[in-house]
Amino acid sequence: MSELIVLGYEDRAVAERAFAEVRKLESRQVVELTGVAVVSVDADGETHVDTPARREGQIALSATAGALWGMVFGLVILTPAIGVVGAAVGGLIGKLNQMGVDNTFRDKVRSLLAPGSAAVVVMASRIAEGEFAAAMEKFGGTVLKTSLSEEGERELAEQLAGTAPTA
């Protein structure tokens, strides 16, 4: 089971410090990351995404994990709640809805991302919740969290790869 955690802050500088803390927690094995990013919204309302791979000029995740993370991130953060989407994206959104990442969760995430604000988005395959929460408490902010089952993640990855059986 993976945890999808969004830590929202009114200030990008605070989000950057929280991001650095998450990376320290990863090195201390408090959290095992599948994906992590800082998402910020500038004064014009434009969304910017900063990941460790972009910062370090390398790919830190396996291709499957990276693809799953990117898809989940895109559907949770960047996909509009209303709009015309293709059947494949619609199916992925439906699967996320079944896993607890529904429009309500996505709307809460989007509400954290007002112009000038930022969030740290964490997808973790393992987390020592008490230790993680204690370390992140000093940054304040708003915490949103949902769990993704292993079976659901596998189904998402298969659907993303186009290998899921069609009904």
C-alpha cells in the first residue's frame, strides 16, 4: 500500500524546506519514496513542478514507478475536475476514484494551490507515520492524505501500460 500525502504551504520557501526534510527522512529510511515533488503556483496562476530528478539531473525512480507517479500526480494535481477527457484518461480517473482519490480529494489539493502557494507531494511505499509527522510538524501547513492499495496501484500501472484487460 502506498500513501499519497500533500503538504500545502502558503509560501514556496517553506515548501522547499519541507521538501529538503522529506529527502532527509528518506535517507534515514523513515520514508521510502515512490515519488516526491514541489508544486508551486506563481502570481499568474501558472503551476510549476520541481522533482528530485529535475534538480539532480538524473532519474531516481524506476520507469514503472516514475510513470505511475507521473500519472497519479497529473490526475490528482493537474487534471481539471470538469472537462472532456479521452476514454483512457477517464478510465484512469475512474480507477483513482475507486482508490479514494476522487474529485473531493483533488478539489482539496487544488484549493491548497492558490497563486503564491506551494505544496510538497509525496508518494510513499513505506512510511513511519509518527516519526514523519513529528519531523514535518515544524513546517505547519495543511496535510491531505489518502492510501493507494497495492492491487489498485498494480491495476493503475497495467492500465497505464495498456495491458489491463478490457471489459
